[in-house]
Amino acid sequence: MSRRTVALTCAFFAGSLFGQSVVMNNPGRKPAFAIRNATIYPVTSAPIANGTIVFDKGLITAVGANVTIPPGATIIDGTGLSVYPGLIDAGAQVGLTEISSVPGSVDTAELGDINPNARAEVALNPHSNVIPVTRVNGVTNAVVEPEGGVISGSSALVQLAGWTPAEMTIKAPLAMHIHFPRLRTGGGFDDQPQDEEAEKEAKKNYTKSIDKLRDAFRDAQAYSKAAAARRSDTTVKRFDRDLVLEALLPVVDGRVPVVMHANLERDIRAALKFADEFKLKVILADAEDVVRVIPDLKSRSIPVILGPILSLPTHEDDPYDLLFTNAKALYDAGVPFAIQSADAHNARNLPYHAAACAAFGLPKDAALKAITINPAQIFGVADRVGSLEVGKLANVIVTDGDPLEIVTHVKRLFIGGEDIPLDSYHTLLYEKFSKRP
Amino acid sequence: MKKTLRTALLCVATAAPAVVVPAAGAAAATPDTVIAIRDATILTITNGKIEHGTVLIRGSKIAAVGPNATVAVPAGAQVIDAAGKFVLPGIIDTHSHTGVDGSVNEISLPNTGMVRIGDVLTNEDVSAYRQLAGGTTTALVLHGSANPIGGQSQIVKWKWGHPVSEWPVAGAPRTIKFALGENPKSSNFRPPPGTPLQYPQTRMGVEEVIRKSFTDARDYMARWDEYEGRRKRGETPIPPRRDLLMETMADILRGNIDVHSHCYRSDEIMMLINLANELGFKVREFQHVLEGYKVAKEIAAHGAGGGTFIDWWGYKLEAYDAIPYNVALMDRAGVLTSVNSDSDELARHLNQDAAKAMKYGGLSEDEALRLCTINPAKQLRLDHRIGSIDVGKDADLAIWTGHPLSTYSRVDTTFVEGEIVFDRQRDLQLRKDLAKEKADRLKKEADDEAKKKKDAKKPEEKKDE
């Protein structure tokens, strides 16, 4: 192996795949806008009555009650309207699937259990009809994630507008998604095995899955050591590259977090134990039984992604409102959380998942944070998105009311400072058939 | 041992909300039970909104409704102070599979119109209780859509805690489920390798199954007419063989059974309208009807209703042109339109689907509220009993913490025929009781186990000595 190869390998390790590839949305071309006389909800600070927000070249340049509007800016009168940051879906498949029952249009789950090298942004279709539909209720960003097997692959934080996947992608890999193996036997009450044979079989499969997962992480640790050794000492024997393990390197090194998808208490506990073993930086997701593990999350400073909220509890004897009340419990305990739709076609309903938590005790402003600043902080992108603050991407929505209310309309929507029309495949059909003679 | 304990606990858990109830809700409302819901905003549906109003329930019926001052509350009435709260009629879901014991599809033949959901209802489906917690009280429980004619449906009220024999709405119309499009032609599921495909496999075949069934039914009816005619003439003919499927099809032709048809694409909707006109039956309600907006005036002209989920789309090819404006477009074209669920989850918040019809297509608040109350009641031909808060109607209603079209509102109390079948405070108390019972039982189990071990150990220790 030549010196050049080594250099390339090192560059590769430091490069976009394993680093944090950050792609700007061509900020230079975005014209200046000023929205004035509106009630502005920055989310990270108190609402501003009769406020003005200015953005230029794709970024927010001023927010406040007394703001000078630069010459040349397009002025929007926001009288009677409200301005919020664009909403962020903390887990979705928008752009990865078009028609669920048509396999040719679905790219959410790769074959097999261990696919850390599957990357969401690779399969993102910028021209999917699902994307404009998602925007209608103010969702401007999504954590687009794969969902197959055990290690499903890495997610990307995307702008829900752009001509190419790269233009849409703010950060990738954002997180590695592990759907932690579940001990399931099927059919039995309360997930209990139906008989001893079924129990044995289920345990065997479960153990096999965990072993596979553990092997992948041990191999990645070893690979990391070997790569480090080779970088510092060229006499170390050359070894063939392994893209599966390379994809896990930033995870075992703690640079990229793992989103552990686990729902029931025993699965969550098993996932946390596994994360402890490999000292992973963890975000817990789905987490229906989250109230039973709150101390474990607090002691490890693990944030949570809840959702879908408008969903049924797993067990017959669960309270009817279990999924509506989890958010309040986390809020009371001081555990950071965000909310996901875990959907593609109806990711547009994200704000109503958050509202359901508020109907059951979560303060309204905390519900709004769960779909704006909280996901941004949890995924380490709060410098770019999640609130109306100077320097952040101009992801801005203008509404005629509270965006968490269904009856509210989003009037204007900006992504990266670009004025995005609110039409979609659905409005197109609506207009066409409204005119049917 | 453990399994038994858990099973026992489940029985407690699922039965608890019905069985362990305070006196007020322990049994069906007696004719003398009087409940007054005071000082609420009453969304009557048929007579507008009443601020600071009172609903008086006597027995199972609504006895009075109006502004506080106009409704006298008799002495001895149970008074519920609902100041700041809203009262909405019980939500009606015209597409449910809740409370069906086992599979919803009798898939073995293209037409299984002889089978009946009413025969396989169970009152142990906790989903019924969860729907009451979302203000839903009545449902049309249907077969699945795996064959063009799936079987006869059943209209029920979620009388949680009552014997299942009391769930069907007495005197309600008989109904049957038809299905068109991808599901009955088995597009999205394949039989295991080696087993033959099920007929039909195309929309042509779906039409043929329905056409042949009615054609056969006409022949069947003619055979019976001939038989009756000969008998009347004093002859002694051999009676035709009775056929339960043909009886069913004949009853549709006689107008005794309402057709509710699952459908998606506009062409298959037109197919069934044309077939119905040709063969002499009516479609009462197109179900799902996701492309109803494309042929709304034809649906209206046939006199059929449309029941749909407002924003599900893209889950299969025939759902790709589904738009949330469908409800508004159908409603405006004169189609009797409702929002329904097809889902144990969605059935818990059909009020939100109604709200979406305001967002998508701009229906008024009144128009939106009708989508989940009086309109489905009309589709089920039960609007003389349910669907609005009017004197003489069944006391099926829910008290909401805020306006039911707000996402921040939830249900406090739900009544079915005057009985409190869900109450949030009661539910919260039952959870505490259940948790305590569970803890007590687990402790007892652990104690018993420890004692058993100790007892077993003793003789051994003696031996060692």
C-alpha cells in the first residue's frame, strides 16, 4: 500500500461520509424579505407583538419589535397573522416512499439486519409529491430515516424543499438508527409466548439478533483500532475496507448519536444496557413505556423522541391516553423530548400529534417546542434550525393562528429564505375538479 | 403460575372500566334517572349552538335542551356542572371493525353475503371503551374488503359493560358490505405459493361477481314466485331449495338491506352506480370513496352518501389521488357526506377529521360538525334517534373540555342512552385501583413463593443436622 493510498484513506475517514457533511441551501440567491406587524413566536424567547422579522440570503438577519427593514426587501404585511419557525418532524420517511403498496416506489427498509451504510439522503426523492403535501401545515424540516432490520441506517436532517438531495440535506449522517431487537412470539397475550416451544424459539431468535448487533459493534471497534494503527504506522499490514464497519465508526467513536427505537419497557432497558456496554451517545425513540424508565434516562442524560402520539397503546390494559400523557411526564421530569410523526404521507399531521399531548396536560408552548427547538437541540442542529433567531436558516411560517390547531391555515412558508408556494398534488386535483362542469 | 396471574390481571384490566363503576353509572339508566348537564355550550347540530345551556336527560332519552333559564331541573336530578365545557352528540362512525371476534374477512368465496357480523360480536374489545373516551358512541361494524360481497354488517352502540346482545341497535336497518378495486381483486396480498389465486383478479371480475349475484337472485326470486303462483292455483309444487345467499341478494333488491360499498377509484364508483341502476338496487353509502370528488354529482344523483377518512392517502395506488378536499367537494355537490374511521385509532378522534374539512375546502363549523354526527346518522337511517341533541332522541352525547373542533380538547364524560359509559375521573381512579390490585397480587405471589421455599428448606436442614 502506497503512501498515497494511506493519505486517501485518512481523507476518506475525515471526509463527508463520516464527518458532518453540511450542505448549505445556496444562500446567496435568496432575496430579502421582511414580515412586519405580525405576532412573532421565536420559540426560544417570548412572543413579540407587532414585531418584524427580516431574512436575507437564506438566513434570519433580524427579529424584534423595532427592526429596520433593509432597502430592497420584499415587505409582507403580517397584520393579524403569526410567525413561527418551521416545524421539524423528529422522525419521518418523507421522500423515501411514494406509494406504500408499490415496492418500486418505496426505499425505506433495506434487506437484512445490519445496514449501517444505508443512508437516507441517498434515496431522497426531491420531487416526491409527498414533500409539498407535508409542507401545507408548516412542516419545513424532517429527520428522514430508514427503518428496516436492526441497524437500519443513518438519517438525514432535510429541508423540505430543494432541487437535489444535496440541496435539501442540512446534515448527514445525522444519527444511526437501531430498531432494537424485540422479544416477540406473536399471538400470545401481552407478548407472552403461547407455549414453551414458541418461547424457546423466540428467545433463540432474540439472542441471535442481539449477538449479531453486538458483533457488528465489536467489529467496528476493532476496525477503528486497526484503522487508527494504520494511520499512525504505515508498517501495519494493509487490510481491505469494509463499508459496513466504516459506517459504524462515527457511532462507536461517539461522534454520531444512535437513535434507539424501542417501545416496551424490557426492550428499552435492553437497548440502554447495550448502549452502556458500547458507551454510545443515545437518543431513545418511540418509547411507549417511557414513564417506567425516566430515572434511567435522567441519569444518562438521554433525550427522547415520542410518537406517533395519535396511536394506540400496545397492551389492552394500558390507559387509553398512555401515548397522549407521556410527553407531560417527561416534561415534569425534565427529560428533553421531541415529537415525530413516524409517517410519510401524513407527516403533515405532526402539529396535531403535539397538540394531543397538550390536550392531556403538556403546556402548549412545550408542545410547540417539541416540534421546533427540541428536535434541533437533540440532534445538535440548533445553530441552524428550530427557532426564529438571527443567523439561523430562514425556515419561517406565517399563519392565521396557532399552528397546532387544525383549523389554522399556513398562509406563507419560507425554507432557507425561499418563498415556497403552498400548492401540491392535492391542491392541483382540488382546483381541477372544483372546475368540473 | 405467572401466566395465570397475568391473564387474571388482564381480565380485571379490561373489564374494570365497565364493572367497577360508581353507583351512578353502574347499570343502564332507569326510566326515572334524571341527569342535568348545566351551563355548557351545547352543539345541538340541528338547532345551532346554545351558550350557557342545559341538557336534561331522563332515562335513556333527551328530555329537554335549551338555555339554562328555559330548562327546569327537577328535584333529585343528578346535576353536572359543565360551565366552560361543550356538549356534542355522540360521534357516529360508519366504518368500523371494532368488536369483531376473529377475522373480518370470510374470504373463501367471491360473494359471502350470507355471513353476518352480528353473529360474531364481542364486548371484550377494549377499543370500544377507548372510542367512548373519544366521544364516539355508535358504529357500523363491517366485514373486510377481501371479496366483492363480504357479508352483512351490524350497527352497534358501544354499550361498554353490557352483554354483547345489547350492543346492536334494535330496529336499525340491515346493511351489507360490498367492496371494489384493489382489495377484492387481491392486489396487495398473494396466497401462499402453490395455492390458486382467488377470483376475481380484475375490476372486470369484480363487476361480474356482483352482476351475476343479482342475476342469480332475480332467477331465485322468479323460482319462488312461480312456486307461490302454482301453490295459489291449488297445485302442490316442490318448493325451491332455500339459499341463504340468494335470500340476502333478493333482500337487497327488495330494498330491505342497505348497500355500503368500499371503493376508491372514480371508475369503479361509476361501475357500481350504473350496475345498481341497471339491476334495480340502490347504494346507500360509498365507503372510503377517496375519488368521490371526481364523480360527486353522479353520486349525488344516485342518492348515495359518502363516508371517508379525510387525509389518508398514498398507501396504495388507488389511494394516490386521495385528497383531503374530497369531503368538501362531495358535500358541496350535494352528497350526504361523513367522516369515518376504518381504524380503532382514528375512531377515537373523528372530531379532528371533521375539523380538517374546515381547513381543506373551507366548510363552515356547522357543516364540519355534521360530518361526524347527523350526516352519518342519516346514512344509517337512524337520524330519528341519534346524531343531534334534540328532545326525544337517545341521550348519546359527550361533554368536551373545549370546542370539539379544537385539537386541545378532550372528552370528560360520555353517555350512551343516558348511561355514563366513560368518565375521565372514574377512569383515573380505576387505574389507581388496578395498580394497587396488581401490586397486591404480585406481592402475595412473591410471599407465597418465599414461604413455599422456606417450608421446603426446613426438612432438608434437619436432615443435614
